[in-house]
Amino acid sequence: MQIRFTETVLRDANQSLIATRMPFEKMEKILPALDKAGYGSLECWGGATFDSCLRYLGEDPWERLRKIRAACPNTKLQMLLRGQNLLGYKHYPDDAVELFVKKSVENGVDVLRIFDALNDLRNVETATRAALAAGAEVQGTICYTMSPIHNLASFVETAKGWKALGAQTICIKDMAGIMSPKQAYEIVKAVKEAVKLPVSVHTHATTGLAFMTYLKAAEAGADVIDTAISCFSGGTAQPATETLNYVLREYGFDTGLDAAVLKEINDFFKVYRAECLADGLLNPIVMATDTDALTYQIPGGMLSNLVAQLTAQGKLDRLDDVLREVPNVRKDLGYPPLVTPMSQMVGVQATANVLFGRYKNISKEIKAYVKGEYGRAPGEISEELKKMILGDGQPLTGRFADTLAPIVETARKELGDLAKSDEDVLSYIAFPTLAQAFFEAREEKRKKTVKYTIVATEE
């Protein structure tokens, strides 16, 4: 029996525990060890890494990817892509999606885990087609959630839809850590029987279920599990790589991992973890086991961000009220899975409802969702909420991206000489204000470097 591991310390564990604030310099020296540890893949890009590089770290996310690729030539690099949302929080035109996927693969991505927050596969068709054309592996993702309308049959149908699109593997993505061992066993078994494709399982340690969930998933035939090196595991991140390697080896699984190298990796990241604790970047709240998540279903990255946002507003004492409001908002919206961008949208609206009164302030994203711009709602949206937003109008029934004009050439013209590559143009499309500020700072740094070089030469 064989099972492979996807290591998440460079992306999801980092995102879930410290809001994706790990700079490249804090991972650079250990990349060769990560490359030789025997992982099935390294999840190192996508998700919130792009935003965080530009917004907080002063890094070019494309350059980060290229550096990781150069340091890890022997291991598959994996990214998380939000379908038509790319790495942002809205839908982008097809030309942007196609170019983004193409350039992601060219810069080093081997595996694209593609998902749509609503499991609306119309929203992943363009990204999937582009990834396959670029020669990458497409991991079609089922966003796992619990609700009156989500069940085993609906997950199997989503898997079948992914196979029809050409996905080579299937991921069951449990972003909130709420999938029980029994549910994992049943879903893995049913999906493998239905589509005859390798299955990856992704979960978080938030509720304390994860170790048991992975063990039962392995027994059901899961081919890959997502884990985090132990000092960046637990809480809202994934369960520990070393622990699961130890347990699954005892059960006779070939994991392909080198335990000595795993220790080297963990010893390295322990130093950075201590720094994160010392400066408050790692909040003890996100390290706790919180069984309330079985009710409010908030994924790790969302919870850490909610804590950060409420702390910044001096309202952390209202966290429990916000968490209680999340299921109410989710029901009103037709039970969308709480994964980016829906998790952020529901979280922001729940916060507004608690601080200002229910639906006194409705975010523009929630309005767009109710209008059908994010795709087909899984269930029925509250009639009262629809009336507040649509009036007597009707929501969009087609694919929203079909209404969007091409954007790549327009963005290229807007940037002018600031854009040095297609990658720059894509950064600007994803995060216009952040990217432009980054490019301007880069240009100023270049001018200073040129001036210094000229002066030094004259002297």
C-alpha cells in the first residue's frame, strides 16, 4: 500500500496560522531539504500567497515561485487556484484566466488544485482547459461542507463532473476541519469507485478530527494527504507530517518520506515559529482545538483573519457573537461552502451584522453573490435578502464570466512601461493598487541602483 504526502508549510499551514506572512528569506535555506524529503508535492503557491507577497512582504510572487522551483527541481510544486476567481475575490475574464494558468505552469507549477467556492463547475472550465493545454496536472476539487443539501451523492456527482472536464486527480477539500473519520471513509471510497481516479484528501486540525480522518481516508484508499511539518501543524493548520508518517508506516503504508530529513525541516522551522510567537504573529487562539467549528464551519485561514480583523478594531470580545452569526448568514445565502472567497464574504457580513445590525450594511460582494455573479447558489437564498438586494429583478442564470470583456490588453496599456512582463500584467489584473505600488517601488529602487552604479564607476 502506498500513500503520498503533500507538505503545506509553504502555503496553507503558513496561511492558516500566521496569515501568510512567511517571507521567502525564512524558507529559502530549507528548500533543498524539502526537495529531498520524499513528498508527493509541495504546496507552495496560490491561495493567499500572491496577495500577501504584494501587500505585506514586498515580494514579487512570481519571483518567489521561480526561486522555489530552482531550489526544488525534483519535487512537484502545487498551487491552489480559485477557478474563475484566480487568486482574488471576484470573477475575471477568460483571457486573464487563460494567461494566468499558462504563466503559472511556465514559472514552475506542476499541479493545479482548482476549485470553485460553490462547486459550480461552470466556473472552473476555463482554468482546467488552460492547465491541461499547458501540460499541468489538474486536481479537480470538491469543496466539502455539511448542510441540508450537501451529501454523499452530491459529492460523487461533482467528482464525475470533474472527470468529464479532464481532471487527472480529485481532491476532497475540507477547509474547516469538519469531516469526520466516518465521512472521510465513505466519501473517499465512493469517489474512487465512481471515477477511478487518484484521490487527495485535505483537512485542517481545527476540531481535533484530522488525525483520525486521515487514517480512515487512508484505509478507504486515499492516494495523497495534506500535512504540515509538526512545528507549523495543528490548530487551524493541517495535522503533523511526522506523526502521520509514523502511524501510516506502522499500518504498512509506503509513504516515501525520509524521517531524518523531516526532522531537519522541523528543526529549521522551529526557529521561525519562535520568532512568530515572540512578535505576536502566531496567535495562540488559532493553535487551540475548537469543536465549535463543527457548528460554524470556519476554515483555518478565515478564522485567523477574523481574529486579526477584530483585534485591529478593538472588538475581539465580539468574536463568539460573530461565530454564532456565521451559520445564520450561510443559511440565508443558500448554504455556500465556507471556502475563499465565500468564507471571507460570509465572515465580513456576519461581522457587520453583529456590529451594526442584521443586514444594515450589506457588502458589495454579498450583493454580487445574490445577483448570481459568483455562480449558482447551492440552495435557496432567503427571499427577504433577495428582495433587499434585487428588488423586483432576477438573478443572473448564466456564467458570469461570459458577460466580462477581455482585460489583458487593457491592463497592459494602463501599466505601460511599468510592466516588464506578462507576469506583471497578471499581478496588476489580480490586485491593481497593490501591484502598481509594488512596480513603482521597484522602479525607484532600480533608478537608485543605476545612479549608484554610475557614480561608483565615475569615482
